[in-house]
Amino acid sequence: MSTAVSVALARRGLLVAVLVTALPTCMSARTPEALVSSRAAPVTTIEPVEPHEPEPVEPAVPPSPPPIELPRGGRTIFPEHRLVGFCGTPGAPALGELQGDLAAKAKVLEARASQYGGDGGAGPKILPVFELIAVIVQAWPGADGKYRRRVDDSVVREYLRVARLAKAILLLNVQPGHSDFLTEVKAFEPFLREPDVGLALDPEWAMKPNERPGEFWGQTTASVINSVADYLASLVVAGDLPEKVLVFHEVVRKVVKDETSMRAPPGVVIVKSVDGLGPPYAKVATYANLMQRMAPGVHPGFKLFFYEDTQNGGSLMSASQVLALSPQPEYVMYE
């Protein structure tokens, strides 16, 4: 072997010896356990989760419907409004203008009511009134001996339909004859449960036994009117309705006894309408006389007659003359 080869082998052996000698030292520092330990990810212990019921979800509550209002807004009659109306019944022109072409009469009423202000001017807003004579006194007893006749429900529905088109309220006028007010009023309960239907009572036609209508003055009491007012108030509460109007017509003092004990329950406004006949000076005198006796909380009203007030040279009072009355009427009715 040449000297060069010997040297080369000697160097390779030395290199191998060095590598073999160094290897245990490296391996002793990096044992398999240490390698595994150094490379393993940390172990996280997960606690078991107890199952639970989901939180109950409350059902969505629908919004409350808006409160029912009067035909021209609001839920109270006075002092926001002045009532101006026509009265009548089908087939009887002598009992008032409110018959025949109701849509045309509604336009005439609107024009007349505008004379009492309220449209953009000072004073209360005008609320038109259709006063349908729904129970008509008769000169004969009829099959039941009650001396009165009720209009058919279809008539009431038609008057109410047109009143709603005119944004007016409907009052059902009752002339009970030998019946009684509460009995006749309750016969119209389905209509009185409506938010825009009230009542007008005619005590001069509330007859005593054995008295014929037209031969004697009829008569009622504050207690009877109070019972009708309480009945109306119960309907207002049951239906969450706006205020209802209860008018009683008075032509002479004797037709209402104990008037000062009258009272209006919540939800009902009572109006005393003075029904004096004749020329202006006579009507003004009658109004002043009957207004001296007013129960607290009762509102003043005034009635005009297209025919009776204009006889013998008389003239129909103007709106300005009516508004000059004291107390100023809050209800004005034309017949």
C-alpha cells in the first residue's frame, strides 16, 4: 500500500472514530422519551357540560289597536265639539228634514252647520248629527196597545250608513207612547253598541195610563233618564267606546220631574234641548225660562222648526242669534 493510501485510510478511520465517539453523547441528551415529551402537545382536560333546557321565548305581543274615535276625531264630545243636526223619519216630512234623499240632506246640513263656525275658526269643531225618530208615537194603540211604532232595523242601518259617509253621529229619537224609555232603547242595542250612535228622548210623548198622545202632555222623571244614561254608560265601558250623547227634549217644565237630580255617568254626556215654538222672541223667552232649572253637568241645547217657527209672520232664527243665547247652546237641532 502506498503512503498516500495509508494516510487516507488513517484519516477516514480517525473521522469514523470521532463520529462514533460523539454519537452516544448526542443520543444521551435526546432519548426517545425526551423527544416524545418535547414534541407532544399539552393535554387539556375538558370538563363535561351538563345539559340544560333552552330559555323559553315569549310570544310576540301584537300591538294594541288604536282607540275608537268619533267620526271627526277624538273620544270626547264637549267642549271640543258643537252638535248641529237635522231630525226626521222616513215618509213623514212634517216630522223633519231628515227623510227622502239622505245624501242630499247631508250636504244641506253640512252647509247650515258651517254657519256655526268651528272650521278653522274660533270655537268648537262642528260635529253633524242625524237624529232619526226611531220610535214614533201614534194616535192609535196598535196591536200591543203601546201607541208607538218602531222603524225597521233596515231603516236604522241606512241612516247610519249615510251618517258615516257624512262623518256624522246618529241619534235614535224615542217617543215611547204607552211603552217606557228603557224598553224601547234596549230594542236598538245592537246599534247602540256602535261608537257613533246615541239617543234622544222625547218625554212629552211618554204617556201615563189611559192618556192618549196629543190630548195630554207626556211626562218622565230624572230617575228614568238616569237609568237610560247608566245603560248607555255600560255599553261604553263594555266596548271601550268614545263618549255617547243622550239628549232629552223639553218643551214645558212639566214634562220632566225632579230634573235637578239628573246626573251623567262617565262616558255619557246629557243634553237638555229646549223645544220652544214660535217667533224668535217667544223662543228666546222659553229658552231663558227652562234654562233656569239645569242639573249640574247637563249641557244646553236648542231646537228650531222650519215650519212652526215661520208661521204667522215669524222667521227662523239665524246662527248668530242662536249663538247669542245664554247659556250658548252646544247642541242645535233643526226639524
